[in-house]
Amino acid sequence: MVTLRKRVSQHFKDNNTTNKANGLMHFKIAFYLVGLSASYIAVLTSSNLWLSLLYWSLLGLFAAFSALNICHDAIHGSISSRQSVNRFFSSFFNVLGANDYVWKYAHNMVHHSYTNVQGHDEDVDAIPFVRTSPHQKLRFFHRYQQFYAVFLYSLATISWVFVKDFVKMAKGKIGETKMPQTPVEIRRLVIYKLVYYTIFLVLPLLILPLSIPQILAGFLLMHFFEGTTIAVIFMLAHLVEDVDFPLPDEGGSLENNWAVHQLVTTANFAPNSKLVGFLTGGLNFQVEHHLFPDMCHVHYPEICKIVQQTAEEYSLPYNSNYTLGGALVSHMKFLGAMSR
């Protein structure tokens, strides 16, 4: 990791640039916030049911892309070297229904430290009725999980909004890692949830000239697209063929050091697709993200060759599915393997 960090640092010195946001990132922030706002306004001003459902769907997609491209980077502190800027955009995550404090512990601290480790990384255990690790108990219904898994993926964000954040805050820990339950963060959780419910449920119910079931159908459709998008991106990065699921020894230590652990548990997908990178917040370069989580994602395409070359020099794996379709097939094969 020392060699890799030196090479990546030299890359930025040679190009006289920072590893934080650049002009492309500024454009992406504006693009997704404008798209999100326009979709929301369209939802509140549409009286036609079918147009309304279309706008709800777009709202779900822009919410997912905003979370992936803006909030995810902000919570990692990778948008700006000024933490006040990162905190500002991190708070926007709460307006989208999730909680930035819980996410910071679950994702930044636990997932990035114990990637794919059963009992620690709750992302591996996040989906009921889907076996996503060889260390989980095999049950009879898992044999059909390739057919119903995607439907359960679509429930990811609606679970965040109504259940998961409250449960994690009440437990006060993520996996085996303690999460302080401070009065300030508990108040923030409750207040921001009420803000979210007001924006995305109460106002549409008060303003739209549609029936309550029709509005609720739009709300669920929004979460279908939002939840599926975010969940699938995670699946293609960690739950595919060739990735490992290490277990700690009796002393709680993992076999590999942190950097090697990231390489064996993580995979890229569609690295040559600029469109996929633009939509996913660079998370198709998941290997680079796990090795350099404090780096703005717009730089991942530049450093991926450095990472791959260094991994090859040290005879370490560099998992990558060349296309999005190939990654999806690999994920389905993984689900099939876990079903047996």
C-alpha cells in the first residue's frame, strides 16, 4: 500500500491537481440537484396519473444518483478539503431519507474495514431471505433466490426511510462496532425523518389532485427505482464471482492486511463506460474507492491503471467485470452458487 500511495500521490503532483472535486464534479453536483428538483416539482404539478407515475420514477432515479454521486462522496470527506463543505452535502443525505450519522458508521467505518466479513459487515446481511455469504445458513427457500432477489433489492431505500436507521440507532452498534447514541444525533434523526415524510408524503397528499392510493403508488414506485439502483450497484461490487468472504480468527484478526483485504473482497464493473461512471458516482471503480475512500470519485478512472499495475506487480488480485451486463451475469451466478 505504501508503494501504491506514493505512485498515486505522484500522479496528482505531476498533474498539479488535488484529489478532491474538480470542474466535472461541480457540474455533476449541479446536474443531479437540478434534475432532482425538477423531478420533484413535476411530481407536485402533475394532475395526470400516468405522467405523475413517470415523474415519481424519475424522482427515484435522481434521488439514487444524487445519493451516489454527491452524498456518498461528502460523507467520505472527498468532495472538499474543507470539512464544512462535506458536512453541508452530507446533511443532504438526510433530506433523501437516510441518516448520514448512521451511514458514516455502517459504511465508512464498518463496511470499509470489514468488507464481506460475516458478523461485522451488515451489508452482507442486509437482505432477508437472500443468502449472500457462504458462511450463512442455507435454507430451502434460497434455491429460488435468483428469481425473487431483485424484488427485495427494491425495498432497500424504503427500509432506510422507515425502519433501518431507527433500528441501528436504537441498537447503538453496527455489527460488533459500537455507535454512540448521542442526544444530538437522535434529535437529528427524528427531525430529518419528519422533514423527509413532509416533503415526499405529506405535501403530495395535500397538493396533488389524485387519490391517496395513486399517490402512495407513486411513492412506492419512486422507492422501487431508487432502492433497486443503489442495491444493485453494491451487489455488483461485492457479491459477484471471484470475491472472497474472509472470517476473522479466534483473536478477531483477519488473514490479510487492510489493503489486500479490499482487493480480495471487491470488484469493479464496466470500467470503460463513462455513462456508468457518471451515473454510479464512480462506484463502478469500487476497488479504487475502497483503497482511496477520501478521494473524489471523478479521479478513479485516472488512477485505476496505477492500481491494477501495482496489484499485478505484487501478484495480488484485481477483480473486474468488463461490462455492466457481465457484472449482472456474474452476480446472478453468485446468487445461484449461494442457493446450493
